[in-house]
Amino acid sequence: MVEQRPTKKQRELLSFIDGFIKGYGYGPSYREIMRALDYKSVSTVATHVNGLVARGW
């Protein structure tokens, strides 16, 4: 599979996840991501995470 570059929102998500893991030693929950990135629902987080997975991230 060819790895595609993430979108701007996906890069923000990756950056948040990376910082969270570095700070806490484990990955954030979808709800923590939702609050931190000011998303309105957990399903929005799931959409972006699924998009990253589909792009090979």
C-alpha cells in the first residue's frame, strides 16, 4: 500500500496523539481527543482516525 500524506486535520490529530503519548505513556481516548481538538462528537474523531488508517498511518 502506498502511504499518502495526512490532511491538515489529520496532522493535528497525529501531533496531539504523539504529544499525549510522550506526556502520559499511553494513547488518548477518543473522548480526550474530542475535547482537546474541540470536535463536537466522538464520531468525528473516529472518522479522522479511520482516515489515517486508510492512508497507512
